[in-house]
Amino acid sequence: MFAYELQQARHADLLREADAQRLANFARAARKARRSLVRRSGGHASEGRVNTDHGRYTTAA
């Protein structure tokens, strides 16, 4: 009987973990969709955002 109760508890734990993972995936997909929408619309600017990351490329020798 004890083994059955352990199996039931493990099953319940796995269901909770699956629900948490599903919720995390849903939130991740929603964030990704929002970022994609903001990028396409340009955020607040009418023509899009300009990349101001000057340290991205090194200067040539």
C-alpha cells in the first residue's frame, strides 16, 4: 500500500511540474510575441528603433 501512495504522490508532483512548465512556456511565448510586435511596429517611433550599440563591432587595424 505504501508503494501505491508514493506513486500517487509522485504522479501529483509531476502534474504540478507539468502545469508550471506549461505556464512558463505560455509566458515565454507571450513575451516573444510582444517583442516581435514592438519590433515590427517600431515601438514608439514611427520608423523603428535605431541600434545605438557602438561597442558591438571592433575597429579595424
